[in-house]
Amino acid sequence: MGYFLQQLINGLTLGMIYGLIALGYTMVYGIIGMINFAHGEIYMIGAFLAVIGFTVLGLLGISYVPVALLIVLFTAMLFTAVYGWTLERVAYRPLRSAPRLAPLISAIGASIFFQNYVQLAQGARVKPIAPVISGGYTVFEEGGFTVQLSYVQILIWLLTLALMVAFALLIQRTSLGRAQRACEQDRAMASLVGIDVNRTISLTFVIGATLAAVAGVMVTLYYGVVDFYIGFLAGIKAFTAAVLGGIGSLPGAMLGGLILGLVEAFWSAYFSVEYKDVAAFTILVLVLIFKPSGLLGRPEVEKV
Amino acid sequence: MVANPNTAPRIDIAALLKDAALTAAVAFALALPLIGFRTVDDPAGLGIETRFDWVATGVGAVFLGRLLLSWLFALRGQRPAVGSGWLAHARAQLDPHMKWIALAGMLFAFLLPFLPFSSRYTIDIATTVLIYVMLGWGLNVVVGLAGLLDLGYVAFYAVGAYSYALLAVTFNLSFWECLPLAGLFAAFFGILLGFPVLRLRGDYLAIVTLGFGEMIRIILLNWVPVTRGPDGVSGIPRPSFFGLPFTANPPEGVTAFHEFFGIAYAGSHRVTFLYFLILLLALITNLFTLRIRRLPVGRAWEALREDEIACRALGINPTNTKLTAFAIGAMFGGFAGAFFATRQGFISPESFTFIESATILAIVVLGGMGSQIGVVIAAVLLILLPELGRELAEFRMLLFGAAMVLIMAWRPRGLLAHREPSMRLHSRNHRGES
């Protein structure tokens, strides 16, 4: 029971991180119908910015955790947003009317570029940082096994939930959200009624990038190590989460992330750690076969 | 469209400067955190090293570069329209002679080992290029003809390589016995994967195939009793020339290649033989593709690529049709994999990462989907150039990624786009109108 509970906690935490990345996928997919292949790298850059940020702050002597955390979070979001914007500008906008495969290739190219850029700029070694937030609550003890809920996990949960609420409000209540939903439905029509489509798409990438940056910072806090290769797998899994929840659906992305995180945690705990990625892909395949529109997605009707 | 040369375009210097400054500002924001600060390993955790001079140099270069570029564009009157220009023009000129160009290329490929400048090194590189040409042609069946986006093609390559390696090492089967088996296994995996997922739309298919590619790699890494895990399979036997091995001192009772032909032993014999082997395999792939395009199934692939709903209405079973494309593409991947294994003599899961799939797909898409010659050109570009740029070693992949983005922005349909259907109801009296 204790073991199970611990895995539940770990899985939920992992799921929240996947969910944050998945939101970026699902938004971009919703608005331009493309898989943003380089989104995982954006998340990786966010994680690196967190490592650099915490190290610089540590050297400057700012060690009061809430202040350091806020500074790192904001700088990471800001700079990652620029990366997201640039990605859209360079790899997607010139290809908006091109055949479907072209943006995918350019996104894969951008992904390779970012990976190697970070590797060259920061070195290929794994970057460890000293734990910024340590300690946690003991939920309960049972026969020598303690179930821990660490402060970092609580932070991840609270932050993710807060971002979800803010995000839902943004989509539903603001003019940007309305513009986004309009572009999702019909880009040509939206531009006819005066919506700046380019700006809306750019902002979508920017928002997706900031969410990925938060996920990157959280992952740095949670695991304490970062390397230039983490973006690839995280990217695929977050996409899996987005598809699982129904691509284009925002609550779906979160739900998909949580399910994926739980499956991974339980699979590693009860079956084998080596094959946890295989488990994630198996789920993806099963979902696509039996419910291609995802758990919360609308079925797509193809019209002639 | 060509700008009228009589009216010199007015250049708004202020706007250009503003544009360049904005670009430089973005470059600054991009470079500052990741290049300006470098984390270094420190006994006490991580240290930081600042490199603001690099950032300044980079931002300055971006500013000047952007200014120069937009000034040039302004001089030309307008930005060149995507897809037009000298390349399209050159292509229109060359198009009627494509057959001869292809023949000349083939002749060159056949003569390459005997040309005066070719060394063991050139033949080695040419062999590598040909492996990618073959993989590109194989994937072209799936992506170019049937229009199915496969991001996990390397899985079939891996299946082919491992089936040859394991069969040869475990059961002492020869290369020639294993080659068809490797192709069969790969095709079988293609069907196995294809069966559940081919009902999916393009993008989903891409991700599932990507996941499949990773799954195969993870299984190869972790199923140690069979695949020997991360250590890989070594001591894979080399192919023989109709039973004549390429060894200096053959075992008792076996005639070696050089003894049979009465020539002195040279290590280059095997290299040359491998080169011709892959050339032959690649040409078979090409011939097969060109012929199957004319068969009903090939025409169904192309029709499916253009409009799936119309195909269904006409009674083509999309799943079966896609499945054949998938299986045939996978089979060629398997052949190429078997060749790769015999050439290297050693394989490990390291050789079958996603980056390989991405490279092969990039070759197909950059070459222009469906174009066989485009695949050759793109393979030469993408494999030969990084090979020649070995001095740039660490920047190789960085430039590779950048090149993929830039070439796509420059020619979204690939270098030689080929979407002409192989068959027409009423053949046009003259080409080049579409």
C-alpha cells in the first residue's frame, strides 16, 4: 500500500510535467495542424536555463529560495519564449503554405540544430545542480516504508494547477484566446474578420514555449540533472500524452499527461524500468487503434 | 517575376536598419543565456564561465548579415518567390535529358573504383552514400509514392541488420542465404507494425512509426540474451564472391578470391566488391520501384497519396494498399541493413538511432518526394558534405540541422519535386504545362 501510494505520488508529478509540455503540442497542433517537432528541445532549453540560472544566482549569493525560484522561472520563461518565437519564425512561417511534410522536416532540422547548439554551447556532460528545495512531508509510515511527499512535488502540483487555471482563463476569456480559437477553426476566415493570424500563431508558440520552460525548470528541480538529450524523449512522450487526451483538447493534454505519468511510474515500479518507454509507446498505439480521437478529443470528420 | 530594371528600387535605409536591429536583438536574447554563460564542472558542483565577447561577436555578425541580406533583397526589388528561379529553369532545361543524365551517373558509379583518383577512402565513402541512396529509394516507396510519413524507417534497417548478424553468427548461414531472410523479416515487421496503424492519418502515423523505431532500439538494447544488448554483435562474417572469400590466408580446402583469379592479394578487393554489391542492390531497388509504379498496385499507391477518399470510392482497399507499400519499403530497408551488417562486421543499437531515420527521411524529402534522381542528389549532399567537412567535426550536426531548415525554406517541395502521375488518361501532347 505504501509503495503503491508513493508510486502514485511520483507518477502524478511526472504526469504534470508531461502535461505542461503536452499543452504546447496540442495548442500548436490545434492552430496550424502541425506536430511541433522541436517542442521537446524548447523544454530542454528551459531546463538548461534553469541550471544556468540557479548556478548564477548561487554565485551571486541569492539563496533565499522563493526569490531565486521566481527569478529563474521568469528568466527561463522569457528567454525560452524567444526561442519559441524564433522557431516559428524560421522553421514554420516560411512553410505555412508548403506541402505538409516540409514543415515537419524543417522542424526536425530545428530540433537537431537546437540539440547540437546546446551541446556545443554547454558541453555534452550531464549537468547536476545542488538541490534547491529539499525536504518534504511524510504522508504515512508502514512497516519501515515511508511515503514521502517532497516540497518539490507539492510545488510542481500547485504550479501546474495554477498554470492550468490561468491558461483556461486565457483561452476562454481574453481576446487572444478568442483569436486563437478562431484561427483553429478557420484561418482564412479569421484573417478576413481582422484577426492577425501571424501574430496569433506566433503567440501560440510563445505560450507553448513558456509552459515548456516551466516544465523544464520543474524537471531541473525535481531530478537535479539535465543533459542536452532530454528533449527528444520528453517530446515524444508529451506528444503521446497529447494524442492520448485527444489532440487539440487542452484538458485532454493534461489528462493524457497524468495517465502517461502514472502508467510509467507503475510500470517501472512493478514490471521493468528498461521497458518503461516501450510501455508509453504501446499505450499510444493502443489509443490510436481503438480511439483515434483520444479520450477527450472530437472525432475528426473528413469532408470532400 | 523579374523586377523592372529601369526603375531602380528605392531602398528605405531606416527600415532596413530597424529590421537588422530587431534581428540582432532577438539574436542577443537567444545567445545571452546559453552562450554567454557556460556551466563548467567544478569540484563544488557547477561553476560558471562567461563569454560575453562571443555573444557580442555573434550579435554583431547577425546585425551585419541581416542588413546585407535585406539590402541585397531590396536591390533585387523583392524577395525571390519560393520555388521559382534558376533551379526550376535549369530543371526545365535538363528534364528531357534526365534519362541520359541518369545513365551517365550510373556509368560513373560503375567506373568509379577504376578511376585514377579513387582510393580506398573514396570507395568507402561512395559505399556509405550508396547505402543511403538505397535506403532513400526504399523509403521513397513509402513516403514518396504512397504518401505515408514514416519516421521510424531505421527500425527495418535494424531488423535487417540484426537478422543477418544473428543468423550468420548463430547458425553459420552465409550472406547470400541471409539476404532474402533479412528482407523477409523486415517486411514481416513492416506488416506487423502497419496492420494496426495504417488506418491512421498522416501525422499520427509519423509519431507511431517514430515510437516503433524507438521501441525496436530499446528492445535491441535490453533483450541481452538474444541481441547481446549494448555490446552489439561482432564477428559478423563477410560476404564471399560466389563462395570465394576475400581473405589473405583462407582455411584449408577453400580457394580465396585472389588465388582463384591468380592475382596478388589486396585488401581493396573486398572494399571494391562491397561497393559493387551495394551498387547492385541499390539499382535493383530502383528498377523495382520504377517498374512497380506501372503496376496496378503502384498506381494505387500514387492515387492513394493524392486522394484517399476518391480511392475508397473506386474500390481500392486503402489498408491493404498501404500495407504493401509499407512491407516493400521495409523489405528494402532490411536488405540495406543486412548489407550494412556485413560491411561493418559489427553492429550495435547505437547505429540505429532516430537521427538515422531523420537523415533518410530528409534525403527523400529534400530530394523531392517520389523523385528517384532527387534521392541520389540529396544523399550525396547530406552524406558526402558532412563527410568532407570532417574538420568541422563538432559543428557537423549543427550545420546538418540548419541545412535541413534552410533547404526546406528555400525549396519546400524538395530539390526535384516529382508529383507527376506515372499514368495519365489522356497523354498530353507536350510536357511542362502543369
